[in-house]
Amino acid sequence: MSDENRGAREVVVVIGPGSIGQAIARRVGSGRTLLLAAHSEQATKAAAEPLGADGFEVAAPQVTDISDRDPVEALADTAAALGPVTHVIHAAGVSPTQATIERVMQVDLAGTAYILDAFARVVAPGGAGIVVASMAGHRESPYDRETEHALATTPTDQLLTLPFLDPAKVGSSVHAYALAKRGNALRVETAAAAWGRRGARVNAISPGVIITPLARDELSGPRREWFVKFPRDLGHVIVMLRGRADAAAWCRPG
């Protein structure tokens, strides 16, 4: 921590301050400085205004396209200049209905890798990061060993050049989304070493269907039937794998 930041408020960075990001910000942002980053000025202001009105200390929101490394690196530097970066929440992304194969890969896969790399430089000792992935990342995985190793360890600037990520081979934005979200979990596992060297930790979570604007786009889109049915199907897989009565009760249809 630089001398000028010593004694400064802790900084909570929320990348993608939509429904999930704002809920997390409200949970951990009290007494800390919130730095919000979204892909557009409108989105950042829409998140910052209600939080500021409710008494949270919100720094100037940052317009950040996470599919581009440079803005992500600049965001990390901005956060570090405000104070010790103790919380990093990455909840940004696009869904299969919202984006092409290429855009899903640029935002959901490469964007996550850029964030993990950039904040590994600045996260404070004792800090923590969370990547909001998706249950979709477990729909087709685990992939073969070579694919998983490549997703986990390929240098970030080479990630999108992997042959199996060619749009013609991926086939659809649904498959792209599953690959990207599996890649999120694998990149977090690898990034944990770099974060750990700073005395910080990073984890990924894979939530199911949460009613957000993104989920509403899927529910009103061409894959609505699959989207509604998928969580239940995955629940049966979990029950078969774990054989746990509590999981069976939780996943039981109806």
C-alpha cells in the first residue's frame, strides 16, 4: 500500500453493477468506498445513483469495456489510487441471447481473464475477489484434459486464439457461453496463485437462474424452453453424483 493511501477507506470494486453486483455492493460496501464499473455511462450512473442516495460512498463511476485489456488495467490503477482494494466483485457479462459467439468469448472469457490479471497486481493483503460465473459452465464440462488445461493456463493475450474457440467449431452462442463460464472457474483456479502471493484470495461461484435483466432476456428469447428446463435437469445430475438426501430434496421438481 502506498503511503498516500495509508489510512484511506477500503475500496470495493464492482464490475458489472447490475442486479447481482448491486446486491453484493450493498452487503459489503458499508464503511468502504464503492467503485463501480460498467460498459456504458448510462449503466454506471444507473447503479451509482441509488447507492449514493442510500448513503454509500460511491467514487466516480468508471466506464469500462472489459473485453479490452487497457480499460481493465486502468480500472485497477484507479481503484488502487483510492485506497486499499479489499473487495473485487466481477459480475459483468453477456448471455447467449444477447451476444454472438465472438462477443461472448471476448466479454465472458477474455474479460474475466483481464480482470483476474489486472487486480492480481493491486489487491490488498487480506483482500478477496469473487467471479460470478454460471451454472451453465457445468452443463457440458468437464471437457477433455487438453481443453481444460488450455482454458486454465493459456496466456491471456493468446486465449482467444485457441483453435477450439474458433466460432465455426463452437457452433452456437449457447456452447460459447458454457465454454466461457467453465473457463471462468478454471482461470480463477490458476489466478489464485498470483492473488495468493499478495496475501489475497479469489473464488468463483456458479449461480443458477436468478431473475435479472439478463435472465429475462433469456426467458423471453428463442431458448426459453431450455432455459426453464435446464436447472431442473442439472439438479438431477447433482443428485445422482452426490447421492445426498438434502440435495435430492432441494432439487426435487415442483
